Amino acid sequence: MSPAFCTDFTLCNALGRSRTEVLNKLAAGQTGLQPGVASASLEPPFSTCVGHITGVLPALPPALATYESRVARLTFLLARDIAASVHKAIARWGPRRVAVVLATSTGGLAETETAHRAALRDEPLPPGYGLLRTHSLAATAELLQAMFAVSGPAFVVSTACSSSAKALASAHRLLHTNVADAVVAGGVDTLCSLTLNGFAALGILSPTMCKPFAADRNGINIGEGGALLLLEREGQGPALLASGETSDAHHMSAPDPTGHGAEQAMRLALQHSGVLAADVGHLNAHGTGTQLNDAAEAMAIARVFGRGPLVASTKGYTGHLLGAAGATEAAFCVAALLDQCVPASLGSEPPQPDLEITIASQPQRLASPFVLSNSFAFGGSNISLLFGADTP
Amino acid sequence: MNITPKDDGLLHLAGMALWTRDAGSEPLPAAAMLNPRARGRASLLTLMFAEVVGQAAAEAEFEHGSFATVYGSSFGEMERLIELLHSMQGSASEVSPLRFQTSVHNAAAGQISIASKNTAFSTSIAAGNNTVAMGFVEAVAWMKTYAQPLVLALGDEAPPARLHPGEPYAPIAAAFAFVPPSEARPEHARLQVHLNEAGGPPRAGLVHNPCAVLQPLTAWLAAGSVGVFSLSGAAGSAYCIERL
């Protein structure tokens, strides 16, 4: 496939509200996770750590106010950060050739929880609440289309925790097949009661900081956040080279313990890019911190790469960002290529001794121009994204 | 602008199916792809998708479990979501893990891939009132990139009355099975997707099912007409399908 150049990107999550803040704390090995939930309306009846975005998110401008929701505010904050680059792309390619492919698993679910409670009490729905503009997953993509006044294809990918990695793969296909010349792509998700209570019901929330790949790992931490990447058909520097996507066809919420689907996703990404496994220097793992996920993923990585790449999970910094995880971790991969540095796998020490992979216990120099990011999800959805510092 | 140039990357339609709840129809689709236990647990949206994906794949003579899938739904598993929100009005422990894991937008994709042991690519998208059009765009881009058999399934349930206090509308789903050019036969419809220059503003309201256009689209394709069909209705942005 032709490369999709990442000409700008930004992030917001528990580590910070800008690319610089987030990447500085990542490099310093600081976590954004905190015990408890910093919102009275979300306080769950169990102990866990959460990656919460602190402070008030900026209000939407009046022209976009009908999209009001927390996830819309987060989308707006991110879009504002890369607006200059997006406007350059629009000037270069034209507004009809700029697409928007976002991802979210929750959309405006937090507001729908409030609206549903009101409806049950036979009270009016909250002012401004509507299914299409508040709840709908697609509202985030429509907001960006309206904000940037672009008219290329616009849609949202929603495949639970693989959503935003798959949004980047969809964006890449739009560029590769000449449907678009530039794509604003990424993912956004915010905290809500249903997500926290649902993962608690599945018995996989950790009461402490998550410990991906550690011997005593005991579950996940949920976080909120987002990342936007501007992908263009021409550019310089880091680029998305290929993706591999498979389905486990095994179980709705548990990974195939053999890791077969994950392995095939990684092999497809290599095959589609022409990059050799031995040339991949860093792998940002899905690494949620559950016993099952990390064991299956480590086996799959070992079969494809052996002990070659430095493996890091960044869930210990941000929590699991669900629909925003793939784009956030893709942005971390782009940063790793730019800075030639692999972040430490926070919480992984000491790693489970029988995992046959190399965990990055400290930040280390990246000695290769290729990195790979894994995302897996409910429904057995698997994706691996392969990035390169330059086109091969 | 064409996004499928006439000499390359056409969609070759080898199978098609529609399910909607109208006068005389069964209240629930048969969804024979799912085993009885899975069928009993599935939402209406998942049942509709299983029904139309199974029919379209069979008509296209796809091998069981060997085709890619693109699912599109504006609202996804709303029925399941409302059940969960109801359950949360009690204690948190009442959230059913089974219902939670099947409330995600790709719940149908997961259940159908498990039922058919299909390990191929699958994605699930949403695009509001443009969901049908964007489903075709995603299908075209995937087919042009990988040239492998694919089923595109699109549909929406009726909206929850409490959160959408307008006129109710009927649930609808349809599926379209596409073969790569190398496997196309003369009897397969050859489709081209257009992004027209003249688009209108998106509809703000929710009068019809966001996927309502599936009914006239499948009727138009079944009639074998040659020409252009608008996917977006009168006021939507102008995505069209041309049958060559």
C-alpha cells in the first residue's frame, strides 16, 4: 500500500491536555491514573483506578453548540490543536478531498444516561438532548466536518477497543484508493457509568494500578481521552504503512487463548507492508493487564517476532481508553519514531517470567525505523498497525 | 467525482437480501446462521444482520466463514443499551455481563463471526443519516485495496420511544455480497459509487429510519434497472450508486 503520512497529531488524556504535556509525562514515566473516579455522578460502588481528564473541557462555539456533550468537547479541543495543519491540507487538496474518519465506543452515552433517568421519571429530556446530535456515534465526525467545512466522506468506526486503530486503517484505505487526499482520523471516548459498571460486571477491573504483562497483573483501568492524526497522501517522516485485521471468531469478550487471530493480524500487517519481522524495533502492545489478554498477546508476539522488538504497554499511563486506545497508541508510535525512543512499559515490573518477549522496563533508544501497534476488542476484533519512519 | 473508476474497482453484486418488519412479516427474522441459544439471546439488530448476511452470502455462493464483512448502523444496539440503562437504575451488580458485551456497536459482527467461524476482516461503522452511503464507501475502499469477497450489511432498529419522542419507524436491514473482479460473472450487477458535487446539508431531524433508503435501493437493484440511484434522499449529501 502507499504510505499515509502523519503530518500532525495531538492527544488528550489523563496525562495532559496537549501533545507536549502528554508526551513529556510519557517520557518521564509518570502515570495519569488515580484511585477513585473524579466525578460524583460516576462514583462506582467498587474500588478502581481511573484515567480522568482533569479540568473543564472548552465549550463548543455557538455554531457547533447543538453537538454539546463531553465527547464533543473533547473532540473540539483536539481539533483545535491541529487546526492549522488541517487548514493547510484543505488549502492544498480542497475541502471535498478531505475526509473525516473518527472512532468512539461511547459517543454521547454519558448524556444519554442522564436523559434516560429523566425519561424514567417522566421528566422532560435535558435541554438540547437529541439522539442524532448528542447520542449518535457519528456526531463526533459530523462536528469535525462542520468545524473544518470539509465535504469528503465522514464516518465513525465503532468496534469497541479496536475502534480507533481501525479508523486509521479505514483512513489509510481512503487515501490508498484515491477517495481522499487527506483524512482527519482518530478516536475519542469519555467516562460514563455504563462502561465502568459493565467492565466491573465482567470482573476485569483492577482495584489498583494496572500491571500489563506483570506476573501479578489483576485487570484493567478505564480511562478517557482521544487522539487525532492528520494523514495525507504526501508528506515526510512517520507514516502508516499497513494494517492487518482479523476476527477471533471465538468469544464475545475473551480473547482466543492461543492468540491465533492476533498473530494473523500482525503477520498481515507485515505482509501488506513488505517489512520483515526482524526489522520491527518496538511494539506497542494492547497489553490491558488482564491475565488472559496479556498471555495470549505475548504468545502471539513471540511467535511472530521472537524476543526482537521492545514491547511496551502504555495502559499504565492513561488507562484503557477503549475506543480511543488505538489512535492514542498510534500517536505514541509516531512519537517513538520521531524521538527515536521507546517508552517504559509502566507497571510491568517484574514481568511474568515465562513470557517469551522483551518488555521495555526502562525508556530505551529505538534502533529501528519500524514500529507496530496492536489493538484487540470485544467481538474478537484484532488489528495491527505498522508505522515507518520513512517509506521502505 | 467517481470513487470507482469505470475501468477498475467496480462493485460486482453477487447476492442481496432485505428484512423489514411490515404487514405480513414474521415479528423476528429466522437468523438461521445463529444457533438456537445465540438466537435466543440476540437483539433484533443482530438477528436482522444474521438473516440478511446469511441470505446474501448464500446467494453469492460464498464459502462459509471466508468473507470479509462491513456492518453499518446509525444507532447500533439501542435495544440492548436501553435494557442496560434500565438495569442500572437498581444496584450496579444488576448489570449483566452478557448484555454489556453485546451492547457494543460491533456486537452483531462478533456474534455472526463466532457463529460462522469467520476469522476474516470485519468492521462496524456509523454515519448518522449517511450510514448507507458511507457503508458503500468503506466497502469500495476495502474491495479496491484487497479484492476479496465481502458482505456489506446495513440496518437500524426502531429508536427508543422515550429518547426519541417522534413518530416510530420500522426496523430494516439489508446485505449486499460483492465478489472481486476476477470472480465476477455476467449476471452480476456492476455498481459504481459516486460522490456527487452537489450535496445538501445533512438532515437534522430523525423522521425516518436512517437506513430507510435500503428498501427502495434493494427494489431498484432487483428490478435490474440501469442508471443512477441516490443513497441520501432529497436533502442529504448526494452519494449515488450507478448501475452500469
